[in-house]
Amino acid sequence: MGAFKILSGGSSSYGVPTYEIDLRQPNPDNFEVLREKQYGSVWFSIIRYPNCTNYEGKKVLITKIRPSYMKTLDPHFNEDGNIIARFRPTEEGIRDGIDFAKMKGE
């Protein structure tokens, strides 16, 4: 999923589509690791995407690679398989994420 979308019917005077930033979609190149902890072979993390408005830009992720070592981190499931699971960034979601990471990391 991209962070940009084409405006309906929008184009410049040169026929080039006009784009706007979709604030619901996180920019995978702009993120901050708020918390991370390794459980066996997986990483539990809370990531904040400053441009994202949903849940104040926070995501709870279970990944194969340590997030603070990554230059880009797309929180969506994709072909590389780095994202193992996602949880809502609520107290319950954080507890569920930690429990899942402990179970998956064994």
C-alpha cells in the first residue's frame, strides 16, 4: 500500500497526475522505534509513524529483524515476510503482542 494516491480528475497543466499524501498510510521511510524487545527469534516493537493519523501513528509489530536496524519499515504484510504480526496499539494489543512474541519466539 502506498502513501500517495492520485486525486480524482486531478492533473497539472502538463497532463501529469496530481498526488496528495494519504495521512492514514504510514511512510515506511519515516518512523521512530518507541520500544523494542527480542523474544527468541522475533522482535516485539512499538513504532511511531509521524505522518500517520490512525492511533497517533503508533503500530505494534512482531518482526523477524530488529526494527532499529532497519532504514525502512513498512508495517503492512508483504512478500519479504519480515512482518509476522500486527496488533492494535492499545493496552490489550500490546499485551497480546508480547504474549504472541513470546510464543512465536520459542
